[in-house]
Amino acid sequence: MAFRLTIETDNAAFDSDGHESHIAKTEEIVRILWKTSIQLSEKTVDTASEIIYDINGNTVGSWHLD
């Protein structure tokens, strides 16, 4: 079994908005990981996948469990 997670961080949801650049990026990554952990905990099958969306609703990646 493998778990794969891909997140592209090149869009506005990961921009600094006047903060240090790593703060906005890490906050959005943490939000995505939190949501992913909830999605995984709700799965009852051995295989699953989801598209990952940033806070603005843009597709930024996916995760796969197989």
C-alpha cells in the first residue's frame, strides 16, 4: 500500500500577503493537510483519492491511497 500527496505551491493562496513568505505558504499547507487528514479518516476502503483545492478553490494537487 502507498500514500502519495502532491501540492503545487505556485499560486496566490501561497503568497505572503505582506507577511514573511514562508508563513503564508506553511499556513496553507497546514490547512490542506488538516483537510486531507479528515478526508482520510472518513474513508472506509483501502483505495481512495481526492483532488486538492487551495483556499481560493483552485486545484493545486491530489492525494492517492492504494
